[in-house]
Amino acid sequence: MLVRAGHVTALRLFDIAYAIDLKRAEALWAARAPNAAERRGLTGTPPKAMSFGDPPLILRLPPAPLRLGEEAFEAAVTARVYDFGVVSLALTLPASDLSWAEFTARVNRLQQAVGPGAGGPWRDLLDAVRMPLRAAIERPAETHLEEDYLLAVVERLEAPLTAEALLEQVDLIPLLTGETRPLAPGARAELLRQRFSWYTDDLVVLAWDRAFVLEPRAETDVLDVLEMANAQLLEMRFYDELLDAELPRIYDLIEATRRAPALLSARRYARLARRLHGLVAEVTELTDHADNALQVTEDVYLARVYGAALALLRVPLVSQAVDRKLQTVRETYQALYDEAHSGRAELLEIVVVVLIALEIVLSLVRH
């Protein structure tokens, strides 16, 4: 079994800001490197069937030197900039005229060279993208959350094979896991459960941090969809951690407000309620924007791959956690609003009583 044409791509995604103005970013990059930026959606799928809400900005960077053991490569480098604040970097190595064992070894060596904990050129590449686009970045993040994913893509085999024939002739488990020891039958079955085909000669097999793609037509839509799923996971993680950090501060502020003098508490409750209302509105708007970044209508195959990737990456679970925390903030906002309203009513009653008492005193003094 020879892989005549294919490639291996390592993705590293960073959440760098609340939002990025893609039109301005494109202009900034074009001024620096003409013809090295483009905006496009899916290439093989009609826009009415599946499309990006706002297509990402694709940037081409100079090749990066990379060593895999004793082999030296020039990895092709691209970056995708999403308007909801995520930058995805891709290092791509060719994988042509390799035996299946050599193809699997290249996948695993790339993971070892640039995967989590391995270092790699990611930070330098991120700076090379972020610095020229500073003016287009809104509210840069102080710390950057990261996600990584590995794509093993075969475009042409020595002889054309159907997806079922390929699965019978090769073992995908070492490629999908990096494991060299045999796995238990149940584990093998679970790993191969998330597989999809539309034609007889294409195949997508999804794992937690890797995917194998057989695509003889060299279309990139499946790869784009898998990258988007990872970008959405990263964005949901960002807001989940943001709310995790914000909730204790909110409780501390509420406790401090309760200890304030009664005459000042209503105003402080109102100010804190306005802050929480702004937080809820901002997070809700941006999470909805990230949720709707890829719009699926008619393409059943890509919709299945996309949905399976979201489920495998547990994006819906993280999104539900964000929704629960937002609901907690909404309930806190409502309670604070009620407290502020009650405080104002109480203050108004006191003022009315004081005015009545003052009127009585003045009447007695005059008589």
C-alpha cells in the first residue's frame, strides 16, 4: 500500500482577542505582503448548502524549517483569522510516495515534534501574524487559550480503493492514536465508530485530537469544517473560563455592597446590576456569533461530519456550561435589580416620612 499523494497538517489555534476586524486585517496584511491574503468560504460546497457566516481571512506565511527525527523539512505555513478572535496556524508537510507504515510514522513524528508540550515554532508564528494586525484586533487577550488538532490526508493511493477496502487493508489505529501496542477490541471499535463517507472512494475518520481523511478530489471542505469545530471549542472554553473567573468576583462585590451604608447600597446595587447586564449581553452576543459562524442548510455529508466533530470535541457540553453560568449571572442581575428597586422605594418612604415630620414640626413652631 503506497500513498502517492497526501499531506499531514498540524493545527494550533489561539484565542487572542474578543474580536478581529477582518476587512481591516486584510488591508493591513495586503499592505505588508501583497497577494498573500484572501477571504473565502468552502470551495466544494454551494454557499446555499453550507457557508461561513463571515469567511475567515487566510494568510500565507513563509515556510518554516522543521525536523522530524533525522529528516529536515520546509513546512508550508498558513494562518486563518476568525472574526470572533481566534487565529488558527497550520504547519503542512507533504506525504507522497510513502508506504502506509511510513505515512503513519510521519503523522506520529509530526505530533511528537509540534504537539502539546513539544514546543515548536507556534509562538513565533503567532507573533508573525498578530503584530502586523494589531490595529485590527479588538481588546487583545492577556493570556491565550490553545487547541491543537492533527489532520492526516490521503489524496491518491497506488491503486484506487473504496473506503471499505481501505479499512480492510490498513490499520488506522496507530495513525489515529499514536499507539504502538494493540488496543482492545472495544477500544478499536469505538475509535472507528466515527467514520463517514459520501462517495465510495472518500472517507473521514474522527478521533479526539486527530482525523484521517481520504479525499481523492483534493477538496478541502472537510478540513475547513474540522478546523471550525476546533475554533468553536476554543471560543466556548474562553467564555467558560471567563465566567468561572467572573462569578467569584461578582459574589465578592455583592458582599461588599451589602456591608455598605443603607443610603449607599441602592446605588451600588444598581451599578453592579448594570455591569452584570453588560456582561450577559456581551457574552451572549459573542457566543451566538461563534455558534453561528458556520451555517449548515443542505449538505448532509458535511453536516454529519461537522456535527460529529462538535460532539466528539464536546463543544455542546462546554456551550451548555456557559449557558448555565450565564443563567446564574442573569438571576443575580435580577436579584440585584430587585434589591436596588427595593432600596430606592425604602429611601423614598423615608424621605416622605421625614418631609411629613418636618411639615408637622414647622406647623407647630408657627403656632
